[in-house]
Amino acid sequence: MDQKSALKSMPTEPRSFGFYIDGQWVDRGARAKMSVASPAHDVAVTDITLCTPDDVDRAVAAARKAFNARTWSAMPGGERAAILLRVADIVRKNVDELAYWETLETGKAISQSYGEADGVAGLFEYAAGAARALHGDTFNNLGDKMLGLVTREPVGVVGVITPWNFPLIILGERLPFILAAGCTVVAKPSEFTSATTLMMADILAEAGVPDGVFNVVTGEGAVVGQAMTEHPDIDMVSFTGSSRVGRAAIHAAAGNIKKLGLELGGKNPQIVYADADLEDAADGVAFGLAFNTGQCCVSGSRLLVERSAAEEFERLLVEKLKRIRIGDPLDPATQVGAITTVKQNETILGYIETGKQEGAKLAHGGGPIDLGKGRFIEPTLFTGVTQDMTIAHEEIFGPVLSMIPFDTMEEAIAIANAPRYGLAASIWTKDLDKAVQTARRVQAGRVWVNCTITGGPELPIGGFKESGWGREAGIYGVEEYTQVKSTHIEFGKRDPWLE
């Protein structure tokens, strides 16, 4: 049996993980553990250690020691780049295993997990180039006796707290750029989806990342994540998650006024003008709704359709939604898998019920799918939605789409910008003027025109308004993890202040 065939079967027993500090695996010992069941199969697949604040202290101390030793931060960019390229190569060699464990814990389709694992390799490759390209500035306009230098230095020890919906790719959108900048890292994945982050520890070590540069502690956000955001020896925290927890992170970071990078919630519009290729737009909107079962911060959860095309577009979209292949995420043919956590499953179904009670019309879906095991929800389309309805402005984080008609570009932009979020938006039109004008005025960190949820490591990601602070990926993502220093150098004899 080849490896890919073997990976399609469920594990015979849960895989047990310790945690990783200073280049060494630490056994669980007497610490509590959490058993994680596959959301699609109701079978325990991993046992995760619940670390303590003392474990966080040890991990931070290891990261600080490695940073101060300058084995990584002072390494020439070309040498760091070579190691990051080796990480990319090893990720690709382990893509089967990474995709398998990502699917087991998250419930996402295995085809999607493969794409995300390959995407992580691409992010490391781009960051390798950025490690060599990162530079400062000089000012030769200060007179013959003065030279000004602007240098970028690594910010220091960075805490990375990632969510359960994209444990591998979100780590990949941050870690390579943090390392390219010369920082050291303490990572905390979600307790529900820790496996692939822990697996990355071995991959980085094999590639030659020095001990202490990458450390992983696992456990509950209220314990481990809180200890990290409060920790006086962590210089910056990158947090991805809900806006509610993001606010708590801002308060917790006040102790040492640490730098924060926050990617938070979204209530993202997909704007469909009547002149769009409606068939393409319907396909894109269906993908934007159902990708990762809607458990995606940039999911297109609000559908704004020009009124003259609304009836036809609804028909096309419902036909698309009917054809989505929902099922066992280990089946390569599956497009949409399971809902990752029990709590999120209940939350999504609760919002669907609220939509019904508030008078929205159910055009498709609207409930759970019984496959005999696991948690599955039909992609759901509500029409007749008004902006005062709960489903129109609150983030649901599931496959639920609210359709709102509009008559003019001005109205579309006003509706798009109404929520407190500003993470992403998609625009569907064949009119270039309309596309550019709308893109420039929509308040969002990422805008897609005639596409959705796509891109590569070259462009930055992040949000406006309550969707977050800072930017990840691209050269901006490396700069995010640096401090800027100005140095003035005077030549010759000093002009005396005292004669």
C-alpha cells in the first residue's frame, strides 16, 4: 500500500504529543491532556498536552536566550534564506502527512489541506527572498559632516497565537516572515488543532533552525494564550481569532506595551453588479461561502446583488449550492467537510434559527446533514435580508450567506461598509471603472475583483476597523516584525559648544 492510500484510513489510536522547547521535545508528564476527536468521524485522533504558565515561562526563556545569543538574529540574511528554503523543501516532502493530520483535526477536505500545505512551502520560499531583500535607508543630505542611517532590526521574541480553522496556513503566513526578520518564536496553536504546528517543529529543526528559535506550547487560550499576551519578556504577539479575544489581547499586552499584530473578525461583502458574468460570479460566491465550511475570517458571508439581476443570480447560485459535494473529508472528491468544534456547530445552527425568526427567507439549506457521524451543515442562503437583521451584521463563521439587493454603486458601497469589520471584499463586474471605484472605496484590507479568497505570499493581508492591526505576508509582513532605528554619524572634529 502506498503512502497516499495508507493516509486515507483512520488512525488505530490517538497520536500523543508533548510540546517543544529549546530544540527538545518535552513529555506530558503529570500535566493534563485534551483528547481531540475528528469532527467528521467522531473518533479520537490526537492527545494534546495542556501546558501551564510555567511552561510558557520556559519557552519564552529559551526564545530570549536564543535571541540574545544572536545565533539567528545576527546570521546573514543569505544564510537565513538558505535555511528557510530547506524548510520549504522538507514541507513539500511531508505534504501527505501534514495534509492528513490537518484534515483529521479540522474536518476540512483533504484536497484543501494539500493545497494549504503546499502553500506553506511557497510562503517559506517567498520569505527566504525577503530575508535577503530586507534593508534600511541612508540619508546623505545632512551636510558633509553627518551621515544618517535607518536600519531595521528584529523586534525580538514573538508570540504567535493561531486559531483552529487554519492551523497550518495561518502559521505559514506568519512564521516564515518572523524568522526572515531574525526574531525568535513561541507558538501556541489552538488546543483543537495543534498537530501540524507541532509537526513543524521537527521540520524546522531538520532544516537547521537553531535550538530555541522556534518553540511550541499547547493548551487552552485562557491559560497559555493569556500567559503569552501578558508575558513581560515577549516583545510582540501575533494573534489571529475573534475580535472579542483580540480586545482582551490588547488589554493583556498593556503590561509591557508589547507590539501587537491582530487579524480578527470579518463580515465580508461579495458585491455582484448586473453587468458581471453571472455564471462566474455564482460559482465564486458559492466558493466564497463554502470554502472551509464558511469557517474562514475572509469568507464572503454577505451577498450584495444589483436588484435588476437579483432574481436570476439567486437561481444560478442555488443551482451551484445544490452541486457542492459534502462528505467525508478524507475522500479526495469531497469539497466541503465538517464543522470543526461542537461549540461552533451550535453557534451556526443558532444563527440560522435567528435568521428564520427575524423574517429572512430560506432559499437553500438551513440545517444539519446527517451522514451517520460527524458534524455537517448545509450551505445556507437567506434572501429578503435587511441590514437590521442579526445575520446581516454579526460574524457567523459558518456556511451562511445573507443576500441583500442594491440599486446603485453608492448604495452598494454604503451597505458593504456598514459593519464594524473591514477584512475582505469581492467585487464582480465587467466594467473596469466600476470595479476600480468600488475597490478604492470599500473599507477592507483585501479586495478581490472577479475572484475571491485567492492570492499568494507576495501581497499583504490584514484588516481595517475592528478586523485588526498590522499586515502579514509580503515584504510588509517581514517589516511588521522589525523595529526601525535611526543612527546619526558625525565626522571630523566637533564644533564646540563650550569655548
